[in-house]
Amino acid sequence: MDKKALVLQYLKPHEVEYLSTRSQGAGGQHVNKTNSCIQLRFSVGGSDFPIELKEKITQKLQHRLIQDDIIQIRVETERDQKSNKDTAYKKLIELLAQALTEPKKRTKTKPTRSSIKKRLESKKKHSDAKKSRTAKWDE
């Protein structure tokens, strides 16, 4: 199953809390008058995700959690609140899907016989070049 579909299956809109604040930075009168910045908060512990998925999410996103189980995402890129809300929700879905994705196992590979031969020849050539630079002090 696709990880985004899995996240959307368990993520309920009522579990996500939105706080609106004033955006920071340049923008003039508009930015000083409107509450367009969105802070999205999602409690992993209070969600409908199964226990094993909750554990995986909290383990993978440990550095992003505040108060042990709350994910907070702040978005202030757009001028209006609705766009920022949509962007924050999409970021949450991406974050949760990424946390649930298992990394691919690395398959060990052996260097080919010709690549080993090339490497040894280049080492020998480099060594010979260095040896030729040294002066003979025996005479």
C-alpha cells in the first residue's frame, strides 16, 4: 500500500489543530494586519494510528516532536490563511509518509576482476612515480 494512502486512511481532520498568527518579515501593511501564518499541531499519541505505526512515527520523527508526541509545522509562505493551511496539511502528510517508509536494504556487491586489476595498476604506477622522485644517496 502506498504510504500516503496509509497516512490518509488513519489521519482524521479533527485530530489536526490549526493556530493562526501574524506572519513575520517584510510585507508592509498586509502582513501587519492579517493572521496568515499557520501553525499546525498534530498529536501522534492522540491519533487513530495503530500502536506500531505510532511507535515508528515517534521514533523516526523524534527530533521534530515537541512535548514528547506533538508534531508542529509552521507555514507562512503565502499571503492568505487558506493556502498556508493547505500547505501545512500537505507537509504533515509528506512527513508522516516519509517516517513510515522503510529504507531500502543495501545489497553488497563485489568489485569486478578488471576493476581490481585497474586499481592495482594505478597504485603501482603512482608508487613508481613517487619512487622516481627520490634521490639516491648511496653513491
